[in-house]
Amino acid sequence: MMASFFDQFASPSYLGIPLIAIAIALPWALYPTPSPRWINNRLTTLQGWLISRFTNQLMLPLNVGGHKWALLLASLMIFLITINMLGLLPYTFTPTTQLSLNMGFAVPLWLATVIIGMRNQPTVALGHLLPEGTPIPLIPVLIIIETISLFIRPLALGVRLTANLTAGHLLIQLIATAVFVLLPMMPTVAILTVTVLFLLTLLEVAVAMIQAYVFVLLLSLYLQENV
């Protein structure tokens, strides 16, 4: 029974072919392409307005050099939100529950921000490793601690997204299993459990959107330190 709870996180395959590529490519097929006409439909207009508002909010604390990342960060935000939301549907697979995928997003983007900082302003980038006014005996220790915290950043990005989504899916499956077990024996308790399951599902919808936003927001903060 316990092993079946984690089967939902296994990458599905058909005839030995992994289907995770289809799960990753599907979100882009769900969004309407912009029309060359001057007047668009309501869905395309709402989509453009939401992307514009999010991009403006994300790029507000960055200088002009960081605005080059606007398209990348906005696309990543939409991609993560769509994958997380689709993963809440029954009989679907959530690619962002795989730590390898999340680390594949986190490590290159974090490394790019570090390289940009070392190339454009190496003194300021290295200055983050040693706070101003540090006592001389603590300098070696603080440099080691700040270096470790710097390299932990991509791991924290990937693990945070993976852990939150995995925990949510496990809770939903556990409570849904409890509903089926309790329904023939204690219908009243089962109804109350269904209410808890509904509220938890609403919470997971919020978590799916918030975690995607936090992932991109932290990347923008790392970029802000290096541009």
C-alpha cells in the first residue's frame, strides 16, 4: 500500500518510451498564439495583460541590464504554473515533482547569475562573501559559510519546489484513500473527510501557483545581486 502512494511520482513510459517529454511540451500547446489582428479575443487579451503585469512587477527592482531576463523569467513562470496546475488533475503526471527536472532549471539559471556578476562587477560579487565590518578573527569562517550558502541556493530552489508539490500530492492521495475506506463504515466521518479533501485541494492550487512564483522571484533576487 505504501509503495503505491509513491507510484504517482514515477516517470510514466509507454513501450519503453518515457512520456515526460510530452508532459513538458503539453503546456505550450494550451496557450493561444497571439494574433496579427489589432483586436484579439478576451482570452488572448487577458493572457497578455497578466504576463505584462507579472513582468513589470518582477523587473521593477532590477536595473536596465536585468531586463534582458524578462522573457526568460516570464516564460519560466508560466511554464511552472501550468505544469503544477495540470498535475492536480486526476490520472496526470507532474514533472516538477522530479528533483532532477527542478535542478535542471535551478542550477543553470543560478550559475548564469553568478557568472554575470563575476564578469560585470567581480569586486561587488566577491564582496557578498564577506559582510562589511566583520572582525578579523571571523573572516575565514564567514567566507566559508557564505560560500557554502551561495552554492546551496540552487539546491534550495529545486528541493523547495519538489518537496512542496510532493507533500501536497501525497496528502491528497492519503485523504482520498481514507474517504474510500471510511465511506462504507462511517459515512458521516467520510463526508467530513471529503470537506477536508476539498479544502486541501484548494490549498494545493494556491501552492502550485505560489511555488512557481517563489521559484522565479528568488531567481530574480539572485540576478539583482549580480547586475
